[in-house]
Amino acid sequence: MSDQSLEFGKEVKSKAEALAAEGRDANQVAKIIIDADPESCNYGIGIVLDNEGQAMATSETLLRYLQEEIEGSGRGQYRNSASLMADLKAAVLQWQRIPQTIWDSFVLALPSDAGTGAVSTAATIALAMHSGLDCIGVEELSWPGYKAIAKSCRVDYKEFPSEQAINREEVLPIYQASPQNTTGQVADKAVIAERAAMAANGHRTIILDRAYSGFEYASLLGTKGYDAIMGMSYERYIAPFVNENVPMIIAISPTKCFRSFALRPAGMLLAFIPDSTTRKQVTSLMNSVIRARGSAFEHPATRALVRAMIADREQLEREHALALSRLAETEQIWLTLSRGTAVEPLFAEGYAGLFRNPKIREGADVNLYNEHIYPVISSGRCRINITGIPSDENLQRKHAEAFARSCYL
Ligand SMILES: Cc1ncc(COP(=O)(O)O)c(C=O)c1O
């Protein structure tokens, strides 16, 4: 392609570089440049997209409950879900397919914030549980939010190879308990077993970040059904730690599951504390941290999710299945279109979820932008939100070819 015809792509690239120089992170830059181009095809922002490239609808159930919450908020008084916490705990444990025999070992807290607030609150609590921790450890190429969380908790941040258990006395491990943002890797069962064994040996508390519950098994939704894949997800990511009696705080985000991006409610914390004396201490600590965050009285969207989860969990689960179904559809399209290309392995065994993050060739960013294709480009890699693939088959092929030309592993 001549230099002249790449003019648009070059302009976008310069704009992206200028925004990055102002201190914006790669996700923020992507959002700004996507919004500035009326012809943009979003492969960047981590939302769930429908087959027209539009954000999928927010959960109808949540919107309905939120409307009721707002209508009930006419009088200026504090409101919270304190009286509903036991019912909410049961509903969340059911949603996550956690066996009833171990429910008593869990403590629930609501940071009244989305998943980010849940992870960050989990870090505050876990760091306060153990003196001597001065670092947060995460898998390499992990979600950029962790770095900011470590900074705000005033501890160091360190990345470890994904296939490794984090096993250092001074390091609090945060493991993703769903396909990895950014890479799309699904942690191997043997690796998870090793992480659980190491944590048990080291008497370590860990954090599990569950931002994409069940997304790793989306492709099995059609054959196995929602209940089965949520059960498999529990078995893969949570059960190994339960079986080793590892104390852990599971941070659960509702955002991707129920497409509540615009509402940002109710990240949930489930602390699994097998020892009953420690559980009492941790409960008290969690209550203090929630109080200090000002979350003991919750935002209306959080209260709405609490009531919906208790009274309408099955409807929410059907809406969660809609996102999984869209993901399964797009995984199938990518699998077909990537055959014989450099990125084919990313759509095979071992990868799943919203994102893939291959390396990007020199100059390929200009070419992609020039075709109005916008992944998140950062540190020589290109994070692709796979639900960005449109329904038009010509466009699908064009986009898949552009990525195959631009990327390598
Ligand atoms: C790994 C991971 N953890 C936590 C979050 C935060 O979720 P939320 O959007 O609910 O704040 C995200 C969001 O992208 C994520 O990818």
C-alpha cells in the first residue's frame, strides 16, 4: 500500500502516541481513538459486542431492579442490603456452583463497586491479614489494573511466568480464575493444582480474581448447558484451593457476565476461611475495610443486583448464558477463519474468553488503524476482543486476514 493511502492510519497512530505521552494507559487510548472514528470497528475495549459491533444490551433484570431502587430512593435516607446478606451469600454461592457442604466456611462482603473495587478490597484485606507481605504477584501479561492496585496499596508489584506457582513469602498472589485478561490463556489444571499445593505448604492466603465466570467453557454451552459449565468452572478454578484448605478471597465481577458496564454494581467478595477462629477475625477485618471504603451503605446499582441475585438468580443466569453464547459463536468464527494462519493456535485448546494477545509486526498498527480496526496495542502486542467480529462474512474475512497478517505468536 502506498504511503499516501496509509495517511489515515498514520494519523491515528500519532494521536495514540500523543495520548500515551499524556499518561493514559493502553485501554484508555484505545477508547479515545475508537470513539473519534465514526467507522471504527472495536476490537479493543473489553465489553461484550453483538454481531453488529455494538455493545450487547445491559441485563434487563438488573435495569428493572435498578429502576425500582431509584424509585425507592426519593427520601434522603441511608439504604443498604444488610438484612439480605445471608440470602445474598446463598445466592452467590449457588451462582458460582460452590457445594453447599462448605458454605459455612465462606464470608461474603460487598464493596459496592464493580470487580475492580472487589479485587482492590480483597488486596487490602489479604495484606492486612499477614504482616510481612510487601508485594502483589500476578501472572505475566496480566490485566493492567493490578499494577494500579499494588500502587494504591503501597506495595511492590511483580509478574511471574503463567505456568508457575507464586511461592515467595513476601508476595501476595493474585491468580485469575477465568481465561486470562490479556492473553486468553486458560490455566492448566496441573498448574492450578501446583498453585494450591504451594499455597497450602506456605500457609499463604491467595486472591482469586473471577472477572469472567465460566467464560473458559463458553464453547461447551450448546452441548453441556449452563449449569454444567458453571460446575466445571468451579471445579477447574476454585475446587483445587478448597481441597487443599487454602484460605482465599475470591473477587467476583458481575460486569462481563451481566453486561452491567454502564451500571458498575456489586463486585462481590467471597472469603474462604476454613479455620473458624481465623474466620471470625477475617469477618471483623472485612467489616472494617468495607466501613472505611464508605461501602456499608451501597450505591443503588449494588442494591439492585443484591435483590435481583436473591429473587431472580435464574433469570440473571439466563442473561449470563447470552454472553457465553455470543462468545461461543465468535470463537467458532475465529477458529474457522484463522485456520492455516499464524494466529490459529490462539483459537485452539488452551485459550478461551474475550481476549487474545498476539505479538504485532512492525508497522502493522498503521495498517490496522487504516482499515478502521482497533485492538488495544501495547508493548509490541495487540489485544483483540474477539466478540468484535461482525456478522457480515466479507468483513469477517477481511478483519481476520488483517489480524493474521499483522500478528504472530
Ligand atoms: C482480570 C480482571 N479483573 C478485574 C476486572 C475488573 O472488572 P470490573 O469491570 O467489574 O471492574 C477486569 C476488567 O476488565 C479484569 O479483566
